[in-house]
Amino acid sequence: MSRSLRFPQIEQLLLDHPEGLHRADIARRLGVHKSTIGRDITLLTSQLPLIEEADGRIRLDRHGYLHTIHLTMHELEALHLSARLFSKVMRFPFPHASAALRKLADAQGRVSPALAARIRDTAEELDEFISASSGDYAAYRKVIEELGIAISEMRPVKISHFSREKQSTRQFHLFPVTLEPHPEGKAVHLIGWDLDAEEPFFRTIKTERIDSVILEASDPDLFACIPTERMMEGLRNAWSIWSTDAPPIPVRLCFSSVVADRVAETQWHSSQNLDYLPDGRLIWSALIAEPKEMYPWIRGWGPDVEILEPEDLRLRHRSDLERGVALYAEKGTTDV
């Protein structure tokens, strides 16, 4: 077997065995002498991020490994649109995003220089946002990176999290499952399986309030026991990230004829149903895991929406509108 054939096979073996393999193991699997693999490993160190453990095992550094993917022009455009959305909604510095975009631009430049230029523009916007930010985001970046490692390597973590509501810091022992964006809050949340709870459940935590992350050893067997399909079902029912194990709650809204067509032209939730009334008003209905999460969106329509159900949200909206009227009544009118 030639070296050009062995190199990709060695790479694949190390990808399949994240714990690493001894040279003798690799040689036996490929049917060559151990000394041949020794020379191959020496040459491969210039191409792959290889690490040799104290016991002689060779493994890939997953954090520095460059993945090769093949994308069509349309797939690259889809990723660029995702990045544009990221740059407009997730307003926090995250340098890895701009680095990824520059690589996409380099790949796209061979097919469409115009699209590549737009992708680089988005990368520049993200970098400028980082430069203009007044805070020190180094600690936050480290938290995001460590959580990313924990998720990809199936490692439980111990985190320290500050609660604004309670004005105190609390420790959690979690098995991180995913990072989930929260567009309304312009933030990223961690969803993890709470290992310390008497009855384990999926806990959602805002990453900006995580002070520290301690990574534990990888535990794929424990991860296999986590009902991730239940989490995904909960997210499908959620307005954004708030999910529960309880059945979703019916939400019915009546939009005025002034905004009915604007509401109807967007798919706000996968479960939504639309019914026009004879006078042009629109009844919007859906099944939502936690309707309180969607209230800022509802309130944004002001007097052009009436909450029909659930009742607690209807009363809350009515109270807010009454307080708004009272506020303006107290101040009176001002001639401009």
C-alpha cells in the first residue's frame, strides 16, 4: 500500500478512535510494519494536529482539526444568510464566527467573487462589532469554547452561574447537550441535563451569566441515557427556547385587519393556523410550550392584537395596555 493511500486511512482511524491508537495498532490494522507507521506519523504531523500521549497513543487534537466539506453555491449562500442573521440578532462578540466566514468566502471565491465579497463584508461587520464593544469578552469567549468542547466530546461539566433574580451565584452539575440561540434576548443559552436534580431534567441557562466551567471526563455511556429526543420535541413546541415536559398550551390571538396580512405572510411557529374573519380580522392559533415566552412579540403588536387565550396572558396584556393609557393620561398631550 502506497503512502498516499495510507495517510487518509490513518486519518480516518484516528477520527474513529478519539482515545487514540498505538503505532502497533495502526500498523496491524493497515497490514504494514510498525516502523512504516512511525515514519508516516512523523510526516503527518505537518498536515494533521497529532498528539502523542505519555503511553504512546497517537490521537487527533479535535480542537485544531480542520474538516473538509464540499458545498454548492446555493449551500454557501444559505450559510451566508445564517451568518447575516447571526450578525444582526446575536449582538455579542464571537471571533470564531468571522473566521469561519472568511473561510467560506475563500471557498466561494472560486465560483462567485461577488458572493465571496458579501461574505467577507459580513465578517468585517462582526470584527468591527468586537472592536467597538466596551466590555472584556475574553472570559465569555472561554465559557463558550469550553461548553463547545463539552458538547462535542460528551463531557459533563460543573458550572458557576449568577442569577440576576436572586442576586446570587449557584453551582450546577450538568451534561451539556446543545447551545441554543435566543433571538428575542439576543443571547445564547445552554441546555443541559441536570445531574444533581432528584428527578433529572433539561435545564436552560443563559451563557452570559456563567462565571466558570469545569470539564469532567468524557462519558458517552451517560450521554446515551439522556432523552435528547424529548429535548428536541420540547424545542419544537417552544416559541424560542422555553420548553417543558407538559403538553403545549393553546394560544389564540385576534389581529386587526390593519396588520392581518402582515401577520399571515410569516410562519411564526410550526404549529400555527390562520383563519380570516369576514371583517378582515385574523385568528392566529398555535400550540406553544410556554406562552409567556412569546408575550414580548404579542405586546409588540399593541392594540392591533387581542389575546383570546390563554386567560392569564389575556389579563396581563389588558393590564399592560391600561397602564400605558394611564401613563399617557397623566402626562397629557404636548404640542410640537
